[in-house]
Amino acid sequence: MCQRLSISGLSFAGSDIGGFIDEPDAELYTRWIQLGVFNTFMRTHSAGNDTGFDQEPWSFGDESEKIVRQFIELRYKLLPYHYTAFWQNHKKGTPVLRPLSFVSQEDSQTWYRNEEFLFGDHLLVSAVVEPGQEEKRVYLPKGSWYYYFTDEIFEGGQEITIATPMDEMPLFVRAGAVIPQYPVMQYVGEKEVKKMKLHIYYGGGEVISELYEDAGDQYGYRNGEFNIIRFKMVSGEHRIQLKRRFIHHLEMDYDQYEIIVHGFPTKKMKVVVDGKKTTEKPQKVDKNKVFKLDKDFEIVEMRG
């Protein structure tokens, strides 16, 4: 039988499945990996394998391996977001994993929720904890939230019901957020990052997002070798204004942003960068609008 994940008793310091289950179970393993993607520390092995079975993803069948691969790759794509959340913890004391009451204290409905949490500023996660669970009730704080896998928009300040197929989990993005992403990698440093993707989510009024960068190794950051980039996104009717301000001390490998706009309300979109209309037309990719920007832009406006 697939045991219930006891979130209230789970140490969010790590996602270590070793010694947690007594027998192989593909569903529990897959759900555990999905939760681990949004933890500060993620692994499936332990110092001593008391379970007595192989804990590698391919040990649980082709379908489980496929889903686990997708989520591990999502963790690698979100590395710049992860890194920023850790920097925020170091500099500001804000926890990497945040209970809903931390971000919405005035809402009494958030005080006793123990299965939802925010990862960093803008991602809301809720673990799937029941065997065979096909849907789940999730509470969203005030504001608008995008369901990560479909871009469906939900209004916060209420509990909603979301489907929980095995290849998805309740994962939401705050409207107005800027979420940086790397290309898919199989290990850190596998690829040279020549282009940083910025996923921006229309709506939410005025929202601040941050991106912290350093060399990723050594101690140059102690001597000021880092970048702090703040994005202020303001959404209006058929319009987005994205301002970029930065403290710049380190030259990164990439020289472009790829902007992926989620939820823009009109079919056509004009782009104005630092007061000049661009000649490049945004391309439609899936339901999103995509275009490229020089990384040194200051203000970009997207108009319907």
C-alpha cells in the first residue's frame, strides 16, 4: 500500500526517501520526487539502505521514470530561482519555504494550512499525499494565480479544487511574477547558459521579482562579484511594463533574455524597448508570446 506523506511531520530541510517506506511503490516514489523538487535539499538515497530495494527512478517502471525525469529537469530549469531564494534567506532572513501565513497574515484561513507552502516569492506548492488521489483542495492567498501546467488562472482568497494526475502536482505561479529559467540540464554546468529565459505572468498589478547571480563556485561573491537584478512588473489593461534595475559586478555568459509572456489578453502584441519599437515580432509558442531582449534593457513595454 502507498503510505500517506505526513507533511506536518516532514522535515523540509531535505527530501530523503531512504528509510521512509518499507517496500517499492511507484506512486509514493513519484509523489515524493515531485515534492522534493521544491525542497532545499533533494535526494532519494540514504547513508544505509534499510529499505533493501533500489531507489533509482528506473526501478519503478517506465511511466514513473518518465515523470520523475520531467520533474528533476524542472528543478534544473528553476536553478536561478532556487539560487535567488537562498540568497534572500542569507541576506534578508526570509525562509526559502514559507507557510501561507508568512505571506498573508491578515487572512485567518492561512493560519493552519499545513499542506501548502510558498517556495521563494512566487511559487505556491501543495503536495499530493493520498494514494490514488485524483483531485485536491488547495487554498490560494489573495491575488491571481496561474496553474503552472496549463496557465489556467484562479483568483485567490479561496479554496479551489485542482486535478492531480500523476504527471502534475498542485503548483501555482503568482500573477505579475518574473520566473527565471535555465535550459534543461542533466547536471550543474553541463551547458553554457547563453540565454536566460524570463517567464512573465500577466496581471497582479505591481509585483517585484528578484534575480541573484554569482559565479556559482569559489568565494568571489565575498568581494562583490555578483549581480542583483530587480524586476518591477506593472500590468494594466492590454499592457505590461517591465522595469529592470540592477547592481552589476559580474559579467555573465549570457547576453540575451528570452521573454515568455503568459496570459497576455490580446492576440497581437507590440514591444517597445527603452522607448523604441522593436522590429522583431513576438512569436506565438503554445499559448504564449515569445521574443528576445538584450540583457541590458531598462524598460520594456508590451501593448495589445
